[in-house]
Amino acid sequence: MDTPPTNLDGQDAAPAKKRRRDPEASRAAILEAARAAFAERGYAKTTVRDVARRAGVTHGLVLRHFTSKEQLFLAAVPSPRTLMAEVAGDTKSLPTRIARSYVRRMAESGGSDPFVAMLRAVASEEEAAKRLFTAMQQDSLEMYRQVIPGPELEERVASVGAYLIGVTFSRYVFGNGPLAEMSDEQLVRHLVPNLRGLLLD
Amino acid sequence: MDTPPTNLDGQDAAPAKKRRRDPEASRAAILEAARAAFAERGYAKTTVRDVARRAGVTHGLVLRHFTSKEQLFLAAVPSPRTLMAEVAGDTKSLPTRIARSYVRRMAESGGSDPFVAMLRAVASEEEAAKRLFTAMQQDSLEMYRQVIPGPELEERVASVGAYLIGVTFSRYVFGNGPLAEMSDEQLVRHLVPNLRGLLLD
DNA sequence: CTTTTAAGTGACCGTCTGGACATTAATGAC
DNA sequence: GTCATTAATGTCCAGACGGTCACTTAAAAG
């Protein structure tokens, strides 16, 4: 009895489509699949086999083209096209242009933006983290409710929360940039007017 | 020839110290080890065996006490003591109190804060992400340099970057809260004054 | 002392991972 | 046509993971 090929990988790859030879198309398909996979599930949780399945090839081919998972990631994530492509113009309308550019970029990429992909890793399937985060937001909202005047309280608190998330990221997680280099006292002096602006108009 | 026990796990656990029986001490040691490990490497990259090794016990004991890795995480990460314990007071000095409270909390926890632990997961050992992030910051700084007046340009750009990171997190990653519920147009209207405040004083 | 209880251990399991590599087959050169 | 090249496949592997469990052993109860 001869052993028939059993395909231990379980990757039947893709469709009925007759696959003709086309290395560049394969490469492109793999890259696109990798972008989507990394954006959805983050680096750690994305497997080479996931990418291969999405691209309709075997995981062997993925590694053949990109040597390793990390090199695949580096190739897939587009070089950070500057967040603001169109800052040129007068200073007065600069904030508006930044906001528009940011929103448009996020809308266009539909979640596969490398920026989002990077951040997404933390959230993927980690329900505990999600609960933690929402609880924090809720808590601080309650606390502020009787202290802060004016309308749009929720939105302002959310903005403060977002700002502090970003500061934490820069200073305590990534640990570089101006925010990371300040002393605690400097940081406080820097935060105060910004928090005032976000919270009290 | 009898097969000697080979210890396939490779966990020699801890030290020469004579370990007396003390379940509560073990529990506490495991929890502390878990806190440190999760804060340093994030959830996904922390293994039960890592925690056990740090605590000087076997991974079997860790799971005996906490049943599963997820339950260990939930037990180790302290409940989110509200980010601002001391918001009570007059509105005028509120931003100062928030800033001080935030900075103190971060300084005290020394990186093992659950907030940081949560965010850290994304960065742990993912050099690619780190490079991406710094490149983005650098890029936008260059772009702003000739457009924006005034001193402390680096710090202001960093603040804008931080703010947008946080907004992205809330809106596109976690997807809840006011920032996630706005339409794109609403978001732009909300961002503009905030960006103006952060960038142009 | 003996018996009982529970803390702690370590071998084991099924599964999955990134990676290696021999094999197969489609293509272009001659 | 034949041959060399190489894209693509699928099998294999060593290691690590979370989790289980039979067992050992220290301590408390009688």
C-alpha cells in the first residue's frame, strides 16, 4: 500500500481557478494578503500559513518569495507615506487640512493602514484589554461629569483620553521623541495647557 | 535499559533556596511575576512558563493556581483604578491636577501599569513597528518645520502625533466611545479646534 | 506516631509555529 | 522537439505553546 500524499498542512490553498505560472502576480497576491492579515490580526497572531491561504498559495511559496515572516512584514507594510501629504498652505487653515487629511487617509485604507495595523496588534482578540480600556473611559467620564461645564462633555473627555493614550504610547511604550525625553516636571508643564485646550475650550 | 526522566519541559525552576511550603506566598510570587512579564512583553508574547520561571515555580503550579493564562492575566492586572483619582476641586486648576495625577501614576508603577501593559503588547520586540513609528514622527516633523511658527516645534508636533495616535486607537482599533461613533465629517469638525490648540497655542 | 490533605512537580499531549527542502511541473531557450 | 530553469508544491521537522494529570512530598490533624 503506497502512502498517498496526505497534505498535512491542510492548506488547499485557493479556488478552482487554474493557476498559471506568474511569479509577479503571486508576489503581489501574497503582499496584499499579508497587508490585510497583518492589519486585521497584528504581527504576532498572523501566521505565514494565514497569509498563504488568503493569497491562494502554499506557505512554502510565501517563504520562498520573502525568506522569513519578518521580511514579509517589512515588505508588506508600505513605507509610511507621510501622514499629512498636504500641509503646504497658510498656517491658519493648517489644522483643518491636517484633520481632513487624517480622516481621508483612514477612510481610504479601510483599516489596512500600517498605522492601524501597528496599533491593532494589541487589541486583536485580547478581550481583557478591551474591557480594561472601556472601563477606564467610562470611569473617567463619570468623574468629570460633575466637574466640567459646557456641552459635548463626552467628546471632550474622549479627546483627553485619546491624547493621554498617545502620550503614553510615545513616552512609556516606544520611549522616543520629545515626549519621552522630558522630565516628569517638564511633561506636566507641557500637558497642562494642552489638557486645558482639549477639555475647556 | 530504563528510560531516565528526561524533563522534556526544560524547566529547572528556581534556585538553591530551600522552598518551604507556602501557597499564599507562591500565589503572590506568581502574580508579581505575571505583572512584570505582561508589562514587559505584552500578553501574547508572555508564556505561562516565563511567568513560572520568574516566580521560581513550575508552570504546572501556575496553571494549578490560576487555571488558564487568561485568568492569570485578569488576576494579575490590577483593576483600573481610575486614571484620575483627584479630579475634585475647582475647574480652573483641573488640567494641572490631571497632568500631575497622570504623571505620578506612571512614575509610581514604573512601567507595570496595566494601561502601559496593554499598549506594550504592540511594541514588544516588533522592531518593525518601532521603526515605522519613529519614521512617521520624523516625517511629519520635517513637513511642519517650515510651516509652523514659534518655539517648541518638536514638542507640539509630538503632541499632535500623540493625539492622533490616541484618536486612532479609540476610533479605529477599539471602535467604541464618542470618537468611534462620529461620522467622518463630525470627526473633522471635532479635530480642528483641538489640533489648533495643540499646534498653535 | 499514623493518617489525611493539599501544595508542588514534571512528564506528557495535541496543536501550532516558522522554516527547510526534495519533488513536481510549467515555462522559455535552443 | 529537448533541455535547463525556476515557480510552486507539499512533506517534514524541531521547538514551543497552553493545558492535563498522575504522582511526590511537606505539612497539618488525629
